[in-house]
Amino acid sequence: MDVIEIIGGKPLKGKVRISGSKNAALPILASTLLTNSKVRLTNIPDLSDIFSMIELLKSLNVKIYKKNNYYTFKSDTPKSLIASYELVRKMRASFLIIGPLLSRYGYAKVSLPGGCAIGTRPVDLHLDGLKKMGASFSIKNGYVHGSVKGKLKGTSINFKKKSVGATENLIMAATLAEGKTIIHNAAQEPEIDDLCNFLIQIGAKIKGHGTDLVTIDGVNELNGGEFEVMPDRIEAGTFALSVLGCSGDLILTGVNNQIYKHLKDIFKPIKFLKLKIIDDKSFSVVKVKDGELNLKVTTKEYPGFPTDLQAQLTAALLKIQGLNEINEKIFENRFMHVGELRRMGAKIRKKGSKVEITGVKEIYGAELMATDLRASSCLIIAGLMAKGKTIINRVYHLDRGYENIEEKLKACGAKIDRIKK
């Protein structure tokens, strides 16, 4: 297994190109199952989660070709509508194929998903919504068996809580359903908006995407088309928080104004971190000074502070004077990085769903173990901030969601290397 080795203590300075969004690309890839016409996608990041989804689609008879920076997809009728455990176990986003398969073919057998162990993420909201559309389910031997008599039927669905995955699955399913589907309390993340923009591009009739009330009028079939996946706002936020922790000045390129405005809003209480727009595809991130902070941050659904940046913020605050509090309200088990940060000399107190971070003058390099995707980038930020050498094990978690992060950081002055053990 590879490890990441870091010699900390250097500020970051340079340009970083932000890759395409993993969380937008995965549902868009799943939605190629909805059409038998060719689809061409650009700005797909090279990540292990993307490769897992591609292998899953290939197993369902999707013909996939890559040339230069774009992929072409052609979904033909598969011999089997089974998504095996071996293909689904690696990530939860694999479950996004159940809506498209039921909508187009009327049957699906999908293994219950795996992925990062950051908390309970049940699929009940997915299944409850699909049941309202006419699907029937049974769970046997770790597989969800779903079937539909005829076609899915449009209906009104009111989520008891916001769910990104369930919103995406039901929007995809509704595109080919009979009649109108209305989703109340829909998740509003930009990645869902990107999925809807793609589906509209290939012929879907969707209104209200980007709000909590989405309406889909089913059509008989979808077409082919071309689409560019949005940039990754979590990667952009991770690099911005790296500047907060390490000091420096980065220019993030390949972004858009929506990401700039979102990050500027959620980082507004961090008075030492300044974001400034350069043009419609780049902005700068600067740590302007040192001083005391006393933040109280709560993770929330979009447009609130993302849970996917909570661990990185925790690391970035370790050497900032003051008492800062982060309340994790999305996942109940997303503090596994705290123990590793304490091994570096961090002063962190965990109280239920909250962590309190008391700034220390110095943290020190150590050998660490990554436990999930975002904890991996948290440990990288901490290693960049620390005195001495940090070694991070299990970096395969990192490869699920960050494209060439060590090379990007190295180009900005960081002393970081990937070493094969």
C-alpha cells in the first residue's frame, strides 16, 4: 500500500486547478443507464470511485470509451440486471443505479452498498420514494430486489429529511416514469443541480432543481448529448482550508462563480481567510494574518457548512489561538480523525456531536492512519502544518475523492511525496 510522507512547515503559494466534481460525476454516470443514445461527458476526474462506477456500468452492458479528456457512454440492454456485491461494496454511490434500472427496465437486483464508515446512511428514503412510484422490494442475502409492473408512476414524494442520494435516485427514476413526480424537501446541493442540467440536456423535463421543490414530467425516452461536469467545490474548499492552516496564497482555477460565492459565504466567520474573485473561472485564497478566533460552526445541508469540509476545518484550526467549536449534525460517526490529530499534539475535546479545538503553538509529525476520504485530506493538512515528518497510511481513501492532490500541493511548495511500501 502507498503512504503519503510530508515534511511540514512550509506556506503554500501557487496555482491549483480544481478537478471535476466526484459528487456530481457519479450520479451523472449512473444516469447514462436511462438512455440508449450516446452520451459524451467531459471533466470527469480520475478517481477510484469513478473507476468503480465505470466498472459497474460496464457490467450492465454500457459501452464506455475514453479519448483525451472525455468519455463516451452507450447503454445497451444488459443480459443481467444484477449489480453484484463485489462491484457495489466499495462505495455507496453505486446504489444510484437502482432508480435508472427500475425506470428503464422495470427490475433491479442491487447489493446493499458499502463505502466510508462515517455513520449510518440507510437507503430507506430511496426505497420509500420508489415504492410510492409503484416499485416493490424485498431484501435477501444482502441484495435489494426491486421490480415494477409496467412503468413507474409519477407521484408526490415528501422526504422526512433531506437526502442527496435519495433526491438524485428519484429524480433519475422520474424522468421516464408515467406522469408528473413532485419531490418535496428535496436536497439542494449544486451537484444535484448539475445532474438535472445534464438530464435536461438529454431530453428530461425538470423544473425547480436547485430548490427544495423539484417537479419532473416523465418522457418516453431520453436522447444523447454532451455535458461538462461541474468543478469540485469540496476540493476547492479543502485547498482553501489548507491555506488557513499553513498560511500562504493560492489561486484556484477551473472553478465557477457559484463555488466562489458558496465558499466565501461559509468561510465568512474565518476573518483571517480572504477569498477574492479573479475572473469567472478562478479566485484567490489568502491567509492575511494570525490572531485569535472563537468560531461556532455547525454542519448543515447546502447552502450551510458542508459535512465534507468538517474534518479539514478541524485540522486547519489546530494552531489558531482561541477556542473553536464544530458541531457535526449530518453524520454521527465523523470524528474518527480526532484521535489521529491528538497524536500530533492537538488539543481537541469531543463532547457528543461537538468537538472543541483549543489552539496550540505547535503540532508535531507522526505516523497516522486515514479512516475515510475527508479524514485523509484532514491529515494531509495537519501534516503540512506540523513540525517534522508525517506519514499517512491507508491513502487509498484519499484516492476516492482527490485527483493527484500530492502533485498539486507539491507544485505549491509543499514537501509531500507518495511512497510505495
